[in-house]
Amino acid sequence: MFLLNVLDQTLKKLRIQTANLLTFINLFLGGFAVIESLKGNLELSLLLIFIAAFVDRFDGMVARKLHIESELGKQLDSMSDIISFGVAPALLIYQGILFEFDFPGTFFTIFYIACGAFRLARFNISENQSYFTGLPITAAGCLLTFSYLMLPFLLPEMFLFFIIILSFFMVSPFKLKKI
């Protein structure tokens, strides 16, 4: 009887942490993507970012489905998103092409990360959760990551322009309905 009670309590605790586990997987994938970019493994970094986006799609969904939403989970998700969809894609594009622009490339890489952080902070304190204000960082990160695949086809200046546009879209006041 004691073992059944311990097993039951353990399963309840695991159920409560399911969404946070998915969030941590997102964070780990983003962290690995950053490290792989630094090591020059840009294609692996790209793959890790896209897997992180796939996992990120489910953490909030699982939390709502299991009725385990929490402020801690919301904050953890934002911290993971800034790594996986802010730092990792920015570093991927910087290592892939923006380093060629010296200071402007460095500045706008950091600017993108700062805009992503601002966007996440604004989302976390917003009252209305039925819509997004500005482009979500996950979408911006995926678009920036996808743009890496266009390196052989586009002028380097296009990537600088694209990272600036995504940065401004994240902090812009337009509203998008959540789906």
C-alpha cells in the first residue's frame, strides 16, 4: 500500500511538471544550437532551432490541457524562448553572414535579441492573452532561422535588412489573434 501511495504521488508530480519538462527541452535545444553555432556547425544549429520550435508548440498546449498553467511556467517559457528564438537564430545568422558587416552586423544581431527580450517581457505583463502584440519571437526566430537557407541565393545586405525588419516587427504595436 505504501509503494502504491508513493507511486501515485510521483505520477502526480510528473504530470504537474510535464509542461515545464517540454519547456526545458526547448531551452536545452536552444542552448545546444547556440553552442553549435559557436563551433561552426550552422546546419546542426538550424535543425536544433526548428526542433525547439516544434517542442515549444506543445508546452503551453499541454499546460492548458492538463490544467497546470502557472506563472513559473510562463516565465520559464519566456526564458527558454529568448535563448531558442532570440539568441540562437541571431547567432546563426551572425555566424553565417552578418559577421561580414563588422559593427553593423554585431549591433543589429544584439538589437534583434534585445527586441525579442522586450517583446517577451511585454507579453508576460499584458492583460489580454487572446492576441499577440507584435510578431511573436517564436515566429521571428523561425523566419530568421529559415532565412539561413537562403544564403546562397540572396545578397548579404538582405540579411541585415531582414534582421532589422524582424526586430521592429517584434516590438511593433500591431495585434495578431492567437491561433
